[in-house]
Amino acid sequence: MPVMPSPSVLLLGLETLRGRTLEPPARAAARAGAAQGSHRIRRRGRAHDFTGYRAYVPGDDVRDVDWKVYGRTERLYLRMFEDTTDLTLHLVLDASASMGWSGWPKPKAAARPWSRRSPGDDDPSTAWRSFTKLRHASAVACLLAAVAVRQRDPVELAVVQRAAGHDLRRTGPLRGSAALGLVVRGCELIKPLNKADLAAGLRGVGRGLRRRASVKVFTDGLAADRGQDEAFAAAVRGLTAQGHAVEVVHTLHPQEWEPPAGVTRARVRDVETGRVVRLDAGWREAYRERVREEADLLAARVRAAGGFCRRVVQDAPPWEVAAAICDGSATGGSP
């Protein structure tokens, strides 16, 4: 089944995003001095580009501190300058089999809430509730691409999936309606399958970057072992060391974050490794603790690598998640 969000969902989302611009996360932007399209950004520049002050944040370049202001106020403020240049947006989608999950299957005799679809699924304002993780992430990516295109930034879609002997497929950065069309069409064609080597995918993205860029990585963070986690963190570090702003959008299904109470005993199979695990009574509490521990570890690794991690439990519509990413704020779907 295609993972592309319906046009009505995109239109509804674009209306919600009207007037917003897409900026790198604040910490990454301060570290990389990143700039964007035709909208204003703040970075070090010439004296006649001076635009104002902002409070000092640990990690900022102390050379930008206005020490005269500090002498008067005993507070640290940075001199801000205006410059404009484009910032390519790279949307990286984890298309492994685990991203195709849309909740626990419906038991033989269960009430409607277990169903993958409900009567409201045809309503664009609620249809997203039946999305798989990949489809939800794709909808957010399409909306961010539309915002970037509107502000005249180049956009690229990169799909990480082990298929046909390759780990990475990419559209190549383009501008305008052609770029948006390629992103939407690319999302339409993605099907979750096999495994995804995110570290190899990010290294592939990095090899094609010639200028500072904004990289948004959508993944559920489900790796087979610690080695893959460490390799992914190293790949993030490789990008941030080159000055790129990296944001990992950790995408989880609500029933991954909070398992339904109706499941007491179960036999589950890992769609990527084929491993079968039997769940006994009382597994829910141990699982809840483990999934939160793993999510915190992923966030810590990304931060230590110089990136920014946003946790999205997809109980918020894609346009709210996209708006939160644009604003650099939290969202109702991010614990």
C-alpha cells in the first residue's frame, strides 16, 4: 500500500503551516551558522549587517559576546547579524520493515478500537490515525518539503532501505514545484521492507553535501544491536562535524509507547529478523520501561553527536508535528 498522504491531508496541513518558515534546531543553527533561503537567519557577519541581540547560550561563540553590554548589565548577550543564503533540506526516511507497523492486530473478537480503520478514516482531519509509522513520517516530510519550497530552498528526499543491493535512494536536491513533486511521488512509492542501515545511508547523504545543509532523519530507532546504534551516532557526528544541522525525528506508534491493556499474552515476530518472542503475563510494565530507556539512549547519543532529537509518538496529526519542527518547539505527540 502506498505511504503517500492523501492530497486532502497535505492541503489541510499546508493551511496550518501558512506563514511558517523552516529553520534548523536552535542549537544546531548556532553551532553551524546555518542560513536559509530568502528568509532571515542570524549568524556572524559584517558590522553593517547588525540586527540586534539575543541571550548567550552555552556553546555559542564568545567572540560574538558584546562585552560593553555585559559591563552595563552583567548579562551575556550576543551581537546578531543578518545574511541570506540557501540551505538545502535533506529528508531522510528509514523505510525498513519495522516502519510499516500500525498497531496491534485486531483479535478475533474485539471491539472496533482495535481495527486498523474506523468510520472517520475518510475524513482528512482524522485519517492520519490509521497511518503506519512510515506513512506518518512521509506526511510530515512532504509538509516540510512544501515549506522549504515556498521559501525557495532546495529539497532532497533520501530513502534508506536495503533493496536491490543498495542502502540509499535519493532524488537529488531541486527547487520549486519539481522538487515537491519528486518528494511526494517518492513517498508514494515507498513500501516498508527488509532492513535499513541508517549509518550507511547517512554517510551516503554526507558524501553528496558540498555546502552546509539541514538533515531531517525520520526513524523508529529500532536497531538490531548496539553496534548499529553506535554506527548511527558516528554518522550523525560526521555530519555535524562538517557544520550540517541534523535533527532525528524519532517516530513511534502510540501502542509502542503505551501497549494496549488488552494484550496479556502474545507471540510476536520481528519483521526484520524473523525472531519470535513469547510475551507472558506482566510483560507490559517491563516493556514500557525498556522502550523509554531505549528512547532516552537514542536521544542522548544524538545529542552527544551534536544533533537534535525529537521524539514523536504519532498521536498528533502530521501538520502539528511539521509545525513544531518549523517552530523548534515540542508537540502534543512528543513526550
